[in-house]
Amino acid sequence: MEYLVFLVRRLLWSLLVLFGLSVVIFVIARGMPGDPARMALGPTASADQVAQLRETMGLDLPLVTQYVRYLGGLAQGDLGRSLLTGRSVSADISDTFAATFELVLATILIAFVVGLPLGVMAAQWKDRWPDNSIRLFALLSAVTPTFLLALLLQILAGYVLHVLPTTGRLPIGAGFSADITGLVTVDALLKGNWAILGEGLRHLILPAFALAAASVGQVALTTRASMIDVTSQDYVEAARAFGVPERVRVLKYMLRPALVAPMTILGLSFASLIGNAFVVELIFAWPGMASYGVRTILQKDLNAVMGVVMVSGAFFVMVNLAIDVATGLIDPRVRLGGRS
Amino acid sequence: MTLLSVRDLSVSFTTYGRTTQVLHDVSLDVPACSQIALVGESGSGKSVTMKAIMGLLSTPPARINSGQIFYDGEDLLTMPPARRMALRGTAMSMVFQDPMSSLNPVFTIGDQLGTILKYADRRLGRQRGRAGRRARVAEVLAQVRMREPERVAGSYPMQLSGGMRQRVLIAMALLSEPTLLIADEPGTALDVTTQAQILKLLKDLVEAKDLALLMITHNLGVVRETSSYVYVMHKGRVVEEAPTERLFAAPAEQYTRDLIAAVPRLTGPALTAATGEAARQGGGAP
């Protein structure tokens, strides 16, 4: 019951955050110098044509009215029309979002599957060589700029070793449409198409690892710190005194209370993850929302930019909500409130 | 017959290249079905003695330089590790001190006790299924006077009061029907009324089940309540041992007299100048 209240409250906060985001992005978009209508039509268009487009786009209305109209559209999932593609922004985003979602999902998966064991091992061999090498590795992967790592991986795996594809989600002409969830790997799995699943994974590896490196480092270091913190707790010693085997002590009694910190860190760093996804998608020609966002920013396609920002914001908020739910399930102290 | 016998135990710790000896030839005996107290101030070595008996010292930094610890005639320090593991938490078991930090906050009481029971069963070669374990956990929780053992088993530590958690820690120690119970100042983290109830419960259980009890404490009041024989530790040595009544009536060592003098009293004559001053100058009395 208390947990339900907690979740509802978090959900309401999320909506408030998104509302705030919509105000900020709207003010920035309208406050920027330059006339979107003039930019769309180009320098050769006549003043009459520009005025006409301004009227169609509603740019001649008072700012507050424009915002209310924008919000009304938003509530119905209408993000306006893109000047770049001429299609509705929501259609553009829904075409590209799945690719980004797949990339980010793989990144989070890698961050945990690689980062957690590294953190646990480092804590187990604290201050000895496995710990020192893991810390060095984690630090390096956390501080290497994503664009640099992406380029290095691409050159190494693609052009030197020729082991992995370096662009796109699937080979050109693969003739596979991900029409169930939009995620190539998941849809291939659902349809039992093993060849496409393999290809999808091969294409996913490089961009996902490039994007995940920073998070792997963060997760490993946070897990290490919180495992070491838990090691000195009386309940771990008690489990030892009662003869609970070390494997169970580490993987059950210590890891579970230690999980909350790396999960929270990952949620918070999710914003920079989306930012880095823009770079990674461009480098690996990944047909996602981020590369769509970059193109629209360069073209000053304001409706599309606002749409991408709103969707990214909603994505961020949803991921953090999911992490809150997960930490609540893992740690009853989160779920049952701070009573001690 | 002597159930537990510590003979000339010496332990040192090495940290940052400096070695400090913390136990000097400590000897003590716990006969079967007896209630023995080990009393001393913080840093006197009583916890290190307890950890050495339970096999909980981390080596390094700790090192057992010499001595033997016999349990039922077998030396714990030279027996195969697997055999020692089999005894730990089963034949000899421990009541932890701090009810706030000795239970894992993210698992239910039933889960934690069940896990301990599962591995104890495995070491002893006992067959017991999940349902059997659940029944045993509820049974032990009932023995420590939990009114709704099933509900307590389904609760997380944070949902229980300090006194209930301390009783859970006692239940934890009783799970595998031990013959020796080592209690590390149970209840010191609780208010005095609850602590008195906990000690009463512990004493009742020990007497009802004919267990041997080694009570480790800094509190002479607890010694008087729960033991028939006392060892007094100071600076890593056993400085005095005596039946409890005699120790209080006629302490032989100055240190013991200082300890007794430091106990606040509500009745009786005021402190004599000699003992009172000595206690204050010694500065070490709790």
C-alpha cells in the first residue's frame, strides 16, 4: 500500500517534470533568433509567402496561445510537422525511436552484465592486483570520450580486424522488417529468424559497447564501493558465523543490498547516455532518433527538435521511474519508507 | 565435563607493519550446562577471544601465536576446516550483539533464518525440505516468545522493534540445537527494560534446554544475573576468575575491585575513598 502511494507520487512528479520541460523547450525554441518560416522557405521566397507560412504555422499568434496549442497537440501525440522531412514529427520519431531504444537497452544490459561482476570482483580482492587492474580499467573506460572510443572501435574491429560490421542495424538488402516491437534483435527472436538475430547482434555490438563503456566504468566503481561498504556490516559477519557459504554470502547477502547504488547512478547518468547516443549513432550510421535529432538541429527544424527533446525527456523520466520500481523491489527500505 | 576449554591462547594483530599482541595466554573453561561470564572493559580482548573461539578472526591481520581451543575434546585450531565449519553455527552458536545491524535489511526474517538452517542441514547431512525448514523457523521463533511467528517470519527487520529483532537473533542461534551458546553482550543496544527481558529469556532458554552459555559483557550487573562463574579480562589477560558470588563478595584483584566500585549503586554505603579514587585514576573502568 505504502509502495503504491510511493509509485503514484513518483509518477505525478514525472508528469510535472515533463510539463516543466515542455515550457523550457518551448520558450527556447520561440526565443531563438531567426524566423522558422523564412528558414523553411529559403532566401528566395517573397515576404508574402513567408507571412503566409507564419500564419499556417501559427507563428503570428500570441506566445501563450501558441504554447496552449502546442500543449494540446502534445497531449494527443501531435508534435507538429517537420520542415526537414515534410512529415509529421511523431511519425518521424516513431520510425527512429525503436533503433535508439534498442541501442540504449543493449547499453544498459552491457553496463550491468559487465560492470557488476567487475565491481564484485574488485571488492572481493580489494587492494590486490585484480582490484587494481579493474579500477584502472573502470577509470579509463569512464573517462574516455565516447566519440573517441567509437572511432577507435570502428577502426579496430571494422578496418583492421574485419570482424564486425561498422554501420547500420542490418546488412543492406537484408529485407527484414522489425514490425512487432521495432527492435531488430527482439523481433528476429520472436519470428525465430536466427540468421537475422545473429546479424542484428553483430551490428549492435560495436555501437553498444562504445556507448556503454562510460557506464560500465561507473557501475563497476559504484558496485565496488558499495560492496566494500556492505562487507563490514554485522549481518555479513553473522552469516559467516552461522556457516553460510561465501558464495551465498557474496552473491545474496552482500550483492542485493549493494545493488541500489549502481542502479541509481545509472538512472542519473542516463541523460548523458542519451547525449552520447547522438554521437554514436552518427558515427555508426545507426538510424535512430538521435541522428534524426542532430539533422533537425542543424536544419533548425524547430518542431522536430522540440519533439526529440520531449521524447528524450519522457524516455529519461520513464527509465528513472523503472529504476525506482526496481530498487523498491530489491530493497524493502525504499518500498516501505524510511522507518528504521 | 568441560565442553569448551581455551588453553594459553595468544593472539596478535599486525597492521601497517606493527605487531601488537592482544591476547596473552588466555585460558578459560566452559563446562557443559554451565553459565560462564567473561567480563572486561572495551579493548580488554574479550571480543577477540570470542572471535577466536568462533573462528571469525581474519588472518591476516590477526595471528594465533599459540594455544589450543578444545571443543568436546577436539582442538578447533588444528581440526580440518570442513569439520570446524560443521561445528560453527550448529554445535556452537552465537547470539549477536546489535539487533539493528546484525540482520540483513533486504531479506525477510524467514528467508534469513531459512538460509542459515539450509546450510546447517547440509553440513550435518540432515534432510529437510523447504516446508520443514519453514516449520522449524516458526517453531524457534515461538520459542523466543514471538506471538505470531508466521507473521514475524514474513517481516523485514525494519518492520520489527529492537527487542523483537534481538529475539530473532536468539532464535537464529537456537536454529540448529546447539550445545554451547556464546552471547556477545545481547541487548546492550536496547533500553534497560527490554534488555532485562532479553536476558531473562536467554537465561530461561539456556536452563530449559540445558545449554552451556558463555556470556561476554562489560556489565557486571549482567554477570551477576546470568552466570555462576566469572573470568575477568584486562589488557589481554585473564586477571581473575572466581564463582560469581565470591567474586562480588571478595574480589582478589585491584582491577576487579575497581570494576565493582564503578557500578553505580542506589543503596548501601557510599564508595570508600580508596576504591573510588582508584577507579577514577585508573580511567579504564566502564
